[in-house]
Amino acid sequence: MILAIVAMALSASAQKKVAVWETKCSDGSASAMQMLIVRGGMETAVSNAPGYVGFNRTDFDAILREHNFQRSGAVSDADIKRMGEMAGVQYIIIPEVSAQGDDFYIIVKMLDIETGQFGAAHQELCSSSAADIKKACAKLGSKVFGIAYTDFAIQQKDANTITVNVKGVVFNLKKVEAGSFTMGCSGQSWECELSSQPAHPVTISKDYYIGEFEVTQGLFEAVMGTNPSQWKYHDRPVENVNWNDAQEFCRKLSQLSNRTFSLPTEAEWEYAARGGRRSAGTRYSGSSNPGDVAWYKANSNQRTNPVGRKKPNELGIYDMNGNVSEWCQDYYEVYGAESQMDPTGPAVKNTPVKLRVCRGGDYNDYNGFCTVTYRSSMSESWKNNDMGFRIVLY
């Protein structure tokens, strides 16, 4: 099959808000899943484009409901422009799909809300598998927003941020400077359970970089070619992955980059969650109010949510509490009171079940299980729709 894509090019400008319309299909030839993949691919392209920001889909849908307006494929471009004006966005991407025999076509228009004009057209060719449609959307986004497309790139964005591009999926890692902290907690409250005691001094001797977000489904699929998640959407954290799956992801990403990606050690995870050298000493990562920084039982609607929608912590890291529980590198063991340097947990586990550390809590946990000190453990073969992970780069 041949996939034809038509798009317009935009000149570089100051940061603009871009909304993505529902994918149109006038002849009913494309499946609902194909249409969803195209829309998600274009939303990813917007989020990856420097100088542009995707308009929150929930906010946009609220405006449409307010005006009794549906994102129907039959809506005219003039009406879409009117909705863009009401939403206060500068551009709207309007994807259209159709199939003719063995050929599957995607036409993507970018509507300039101020002028009502569309730009010049360009064409890309690729196969029509789901993975290649997403890759084509990434290439399309590169053309639309003037970004050089590459299967893999890693660069120092600024002093505190490394940016990685994997097949058009872009993610950031935030610098955590070496330092010392008190790991664990002390006290009698139910939130300070025995497994988090005793509090003990820990030193992290070397700087490292940790994922700004939990590994998203878009990134996981770009690296692994599959998406095991129950609640499938490109900007939600990947879930239904066990510790071994996370290890394989890190291995493949390290192969692509010729750099060392891995799961964080438990100490690295907690130090970053606390805000490293910039820590304000809050109970949760970035706040003492869980609702500020975490998707948990009280606000998650009992499912994962898109990454980066809550407040970040002092280092600019999001979702270290709630959303999905995060695998760490270490085997689980009880704490000791002695001072430690770069702890990695026991070298081997001689018990029949190999338990690995999990941190951060998840969308279905009460707030007390989502603190920066709470720890749990699972068999490294365990997977569930509340288990995900975050990566580090040394």
C-alpha cells in the first residue's frame, strides 16, 4: 500500500497554540482506529514542535460543548475557523483520510485562524501500517513546523535538559546534580510505614538525568513497536509492563543511542522526587498537597491520565507521584540505618520470588501511598494497568 500525505508549511514564528480537529473521512473508507491514529500522530507532532504548543484537548472540547458544537467530520472549514477564534488558538490541524483500492490517503491541512488560509502542499510516501502512519505523521510534523526529521537524535537542549528524538517522538530528561539527602522517613503516622524506616543518610556522588515524564505510550511504541497499555493514548504513561519489559526498553534505547539508559535506582528515584539540591522538603514531589502534583484515587477517575498535566517539582519533573507506579532497578530489601553512597540494593536475590522496588504510587492509590518516601515491591514478572516506569541517562 502507498500512504500519501499532503500538508502545508509554516514559517518560524513565536510560540503559537495549535488544536487538532477530529480526523475527517467523507467516504467511510477508513476505520475508526486509523482515524484515531492519524489524530494522535498529529497531536504528537504538535507537542514535539518547538515554538508551538498543543491546545489542551479537554479545554477545546469544553468550548465546543458550550457552543453546542460537535467535532464532526462533516463540519465546514468556515465553522472550524469560527471555533478556533472562540478558543483563541492560532492554528487548527484538520486531518482527512480516504482509501482507494490498496492506497490509503491522508491529507492534512493547517488552518490559519487569523487569515482563514491554508498553506502550500507537500507529499510523503510510506506504507500504511499503524506504525508507519505514526511515523509518517512525525515526518509530516517535521515539514509543517520546519524540524529536521530523524529516526534518532540526542542533544543538550540547555544546561539542565537533554532532548531525545526517537522516530519523531521527542522527550526530555532533567539534570539531577549530585548531593546528599535523608532517605526514608521517621515517625508514627500511617504514611510512614515500617518499610520506609529508618530514615538514613544517602549520598549520590554523580550527576544524572531523569525523564521529565514517565515513559509514554508514544515513546514506548517508537522504541519497541508495540503498545501493551489498556488505556491507549500517545501521551499517557505506558502501563501493563513488567520489570523485564522496562529492561528491554532500556536496552533497545541504549542500542539506538550508544548511550546508557536504565531504570533509576531507588535512591536516585527518591532524590529526584524530593527535588535534589533544590528540595523544598514537601511530602509529595513538588507540593504538600497531593492534588497539585498527582493523579491518585481522589481525582484520577480510576485510570491513567496524560503526563505533564499537574505541577512539576523543583527540578521540572512531572508525575513522580500517582498516575502509574514506577519500577526501580533495585531488588527490594529492608532499610538499614547506616550512611550509604550510591546504594543499588542487594546484588542478588536468593528468595524464590524476585521482588523489585516500585515507587510513587498510582492512579488508584490513596494519597498516603503516593508520597516521596512510600515504597512497595512486586515480582519482576508482574504487570498491571497501574505499572509503568521512568528512565535515567548517565
